[in-house]
Amino acid sequence: MATPFGGGVARWGTICGAVVGAAMGIGFVFGCTQGEEKGKKEKTYAKVQQMIRDFEKDHATIQCRQLIQLNLLDPEDRKKFQELNMRKRCAQFIAKCTNLARQLIKEG
């Protein structure tokens, strides 16, 4: 289900997949299943907004292309991604988002 999140959604360079994944985790815990559950929706939105703000404090953006300074639609940049071992950098983004989501979930 999360396969296309890599590279800012299918290498498009938009929102970082780690941020999307963390938002999904928060939504799983706090989200609503009925349209009229506005309180749950507002709480979920507030938690995800806080997670994004906290991520942006450290990284200034949630956009993949800006975070890694590469365009993964370009084969040459994909090669650079491998050569520069950017998976390690992305793993740091995943860890950061996981920790932020975990904290926000813990707070309730």
C-alpha cells in the first residue's frame, strides 16, 4: 500500500513519503470512519499539522525534491541518489516522522 510513497510519491518529488506514512499512522489511530465525526477529524488534522510543523522545524520543507536536492524522475539523479547513498538520508526522515507520530499518538 505504501510502495508509491517513495521519491515524494512515485518519484514525483512532492510530499515526502515518510510524512505521508506518519500522517496515515496518525489517521489510523485518531481518524474517523463516518463523515459526521467532525471532532475526530479535527483532532486528526491538528495532530498531523503538528507533526508537519515539527518536521519542518528541522528540515524547512516536506517536499522530497527539496529534502534530497535531486529530481528522481531524472535517471541521472536516480543514479546520484544511489551513489550518494541517499537511502540512509531517507531512513533518517522515516525515523523522524515515526518518532513524531509516536509521540503525538502517545499524547492522545
